[in-house]
Amino acid sequence: MTKEKRIIDLGKEYLNNWISENPEKRFDLEDLKFENEDFSDWRLSKSLMNNSKFINCDFSGSDLSEISAIKAEFINCNFNKTALYRANLSRSIIKQSNFENSWLYRCVFSNAIITDCNFFLAKAQKVRWPEGFHID
């Protein structure tokens, strides 16, 4: 069984408890690939997602605060009503993803490639966007 499958099989309650019981540690999701997974309402705060790929994944309503997702890929992902407080997505590739109603306070997108994404009603404050990028 792959590490990805084991994580999914553990479920969100297990992960929520693990994060609560280990506030000084970071859950490791680095260098993994997830496709068509439902992470809605999961607590993934402070997780390490560097160099991982998320394709057609649903993060709606999730807590992704303080994640490290450097050089990650998010393709066709749903971040509707997701907390990305102090999340680091620098040098990531983010395409066709929905950030509607998400909270992007102090989120870092430096040197990221962001294309065809929806930021309608996103609460974006003190965000570090890629050079020349603007949300309208």
C-alpha cells in the first residue's frame, strides 16, 4: 500500500487528532501525488506538502494554515472557503483552481505560476503574489 493510500485510509478524524496532539510537529505529505481526493473539511494545518501534486482534489472548508507547499502543483483543485493563513505556496504551479471565499491572509505565492484561477470574494490581505500578478 502506498503512503498516499494509507493517509487517505486513516481519514480526517485521525489526522485532526494527530495535529491536535502533536502541535510542535508537521504532518509529512511531501513528494506525494493525490488525484481525485476529497480533503474537504480536513485539518491539514502546518503540513508539509513540498513537491507534491494535487490533481482534481477538493480542499473546500479545510484548514491549510501555515502549510509549506513549495514547488507543489495544484491542478483543478477546489479551495472554496479554505483557510490558507500564512500558507507558503511559493514556486508552485496552480491552474484552474477555485479560491472563492477563501482566506489568504499573509499567504505567499512568490514565484508561483497561477493560471485560470477563481479568486472571487477571496479575503486576500498582505499576500505576496508573483511579480505582475493581480486579482480582479
